[in-house]
Amino acid sequence: MRGLLVYMSGIAGIVLIEPLSDAESAICRMSKALQHRGNELLHRTLYGKNSSSRALISVRAYEQNAALIDSTQDHLLVVDSFPLFDEREGRDPFQNPDVFNTISLRIDASGLRIRRSLDGTRGLYYVRLDHGIAFASEKKCIWAIAQEKSGILDPGDVLSFTWEGRLDITHLRGLQMPAIDRAVERFTAIEELQKTLNASFRNLKRANKCAVLFSGGVDSALAALLTKMNCRDTLLVTAACKGSHDEEAAVKSAELMATKSIVVEVDAASLWEALPEVIHSIETSNRMQVEIALPLFFAAREAKRRGYNMMVSGQGPDELFAGYERHEILMKKEGDSAVERTLWNEVSITHETNIQRDARAIAAAGVDVFFPYLYPPFVRTAMSLPASLKVNPLVTPSRKIIFRELAENLGLPHDIAVKRKRAAQFSSGAAKLLSTSIIQRLEASVKLNKREASNVVQRVLDTIAMRLGIPNVTNKSDLEVDLEPTRRLQQRLGISTAPD
């Protein structure tokens, strides 16, 4: 099989240096944990330097149009990417620093090599086994065969594992904080930001239908504007509770932009039904993470139902351009340099604190996701700008100043460009609705104050996570609560039922 192109692939694999009797069963369990990423397009065993060493690989995908599989008798190359990686362009996915939104895997006579691209928008996890190594796109695949804590392949790193069992992690090129250009002219800065951002969005010309995660704020609105310029069929999707800030803001902004849009109304019943799937997808029961992921899952599921297999996310500008109140406070207290260091630290870890949560929640609905603001040239340009161009407590709006100017320069209406935005879990109404949904399902005799209710919410989330096989969760609830949606998901995923 050569040159097979697949959509939104999920990768799972085991490389063995010694015989393992249940190796085939193990790779099947890992692959099954990725069933939300589509059908199994590749199930392959390659043999190493002797009869004891071998590699078992599974690749899943929905459609044949966004990753490269080059499989011959003695080697395998898998490049999971959007935009589509093309060998004819002469780029080596293991060497080129500007390969974007990509996981590259190669198995040959020397062993296994995996590279995660610098932006970190596609994840890769691994664990060392007694007999070799296991790796996958999501941690839940690792948990299917081993309880050991998985390692994370950091952006820009290459994992190598030889047929003799030697494991090395090589840092080819990581994100390095660029020098701050304090002499840059405002016009020049905006011009360079515009050039690199347009280059990122041009990748969407390769997609026929694009859905944009839309809240009505400047980040998602600019993403919507530039997506519409590059993708033939663009739909704005908002998932929010009835009467929430996001519902109102999204409708008004979509009207101003004259762009096709839908609002998915989330209520307590639909949230409770989806809650186990969201917890399983993001691989944590942390309340704030669940609250953020819920509207993403609902939006992606609706996009999938309408035939859109690519979602565009506006994630990134808050970390790149000082979008949080803490950045403004730091500017007042400690000045430019402190803000610049803080932004760099946040950008350096956003792949794990934000991006992988969002990507997994969206992937659970069977949809791929594109993060245009994390295009490395755009990130480097943004991070080279002084904090004084990003945050100024003396003006209104006081944060993401140059990003808002960029948005207007690209054609975004002024009223949207200057609009302030609340945290996603509050503006969508997900935080309040999650609490309501859980408390409604407790016994009528349970009376809780606000603090007790918050504690109960986390205990119930942890109980669901334990039942779904998520490790290191100990805060199980002893309250009587309806877990039928969790039981149905356990049955569908083949997860054994834990005792009540």
C-alpha cells in the first residue's frame, strides 16, 4: 500500500524487542480505544532484526484525504497532518522545522522514529514496557494495556527506539523565545502579522467544508472571516446554554459578518447524556477542563452531523497577545519584560494545557481540528513584539491591543474587534449548567449549600472517570446519582463495569 491518504488519523503501536504472547490482543485493545477516529485503515506487523523483534501498528481514519501512509515490505511511513503532507514537495518531516500540525512515524531497519511538529497541535504519548515500547495519539490507548504513567513527546522532539531496545528523545528544534524587537513600528508589526496569518489560513484552501468554533469574540470572529476567505463552504457553530452570553454574542456577530451560522442549545439533560463521553475524550475529570470541553464537543458533533469534517479553532491569541486579566495586572506591577516572559512560558505549554484538551474533545465527535493561530511563523512574529503593543491598562480595550488592530485591518467589523470576552466556561453557560445538571440528579433529600454543591460536582465527575478507566482518580462519590449514560458508554467501549 503506497500513498494512501486518510482523514483525521489516530495512531497506536507497540514495538517489541522480545516475544509477547498477547501482543495482537494488546494492539487491538489500543486500536479500539481510538474507534472514535474512524475505521481501521492499516493493521500491520513489521519484523525487526530477528524473529523476536517486531512492530504492530494500527491507523484509524474516517476519510482518505489527510494523512500519508507509505507501506512497503521493509518499512512504514505514516504522516498524520493537515494540510496534507506531500513527499513531492521535498520536505523531510523529520528535519524540516516548519512542518506544521504533524505527527511523523517511520519504522525501518534501524527501528522506530516519531516526530511531533513544533506547534504541538497533534499529540503523541508513549510508555516503556518490559518487552519494548507502546505509543499512541491519545493516552487512553496506553491505559488499555498498561497502568504506568505515559510520557509526552514534546513539540519539536523526535523519539527513537532501536530494535535492541535503546530509547532516545532528541530535541531537534523547539520553540525558542525570539529577541524582542522594541524598535518595531506598529505598521510594520501589523503587516508582518497579517502576512504570516494569511499564510496559515491559506492551508484551508485544501478543505472543502470548514466549521468554525464561534463565540462571537474577536479571536473566533477573525478566524471565521479568514476561513470564509479560504474555504469554499464555511459554517459558524456555537454551542451554548439558552440565554448565555455566547448565544447572544454569536448571533449578533454572525449577523454583522453576514456568514452562515447555527447555535446548538445545550440543556441539562443533553449535557448529562454527553458528560461521560466528554470526560473520556479529554482524559480527565478536572471540573474546569470538563466545563471548557463541553461546548466544543457539542459544536463538533453538530458540525459532523451536517457533513463538516474540519473545525477551525480560534485558540491562541490570549497567550500570544496578553488576553487575560493577569497579564494586565502583571504589566502594572512589573512592566514589559515580566509580561513577555510570562507570555512565553504560557505559549510554551499551551499544547498540553489547552490544545490537546480541545483536540480530543473535538476528535471524540469524529471531526479534525485546525489551529491557525499556532502556525510557527505567526507565533514567532507575535512573540517578537514588545508587551507594550499588546497590553496597556490606560486604554480601552486594554488587552490584545495589536491583535484587535490586526483584525480590523483584515476587515473585521470594529464592534467585534473591540468586544471583550469572558472565560469560555462562563460565557457559554457550561459551568453553571454542569452544576445544575448534576445536582438535579441527586436524591431530593440532599440539601447543599454553594460550597457543598461545588464539592459534590467534582466527586460525581471523578466517579464517572473511575468507571471509564481513567487512572489516578480517587475522589469517588458515595451519593446516589443516575449513572446510566456512563454505563452505556462503558458497554459501547468494552470497559468493564466497576462496582457501585
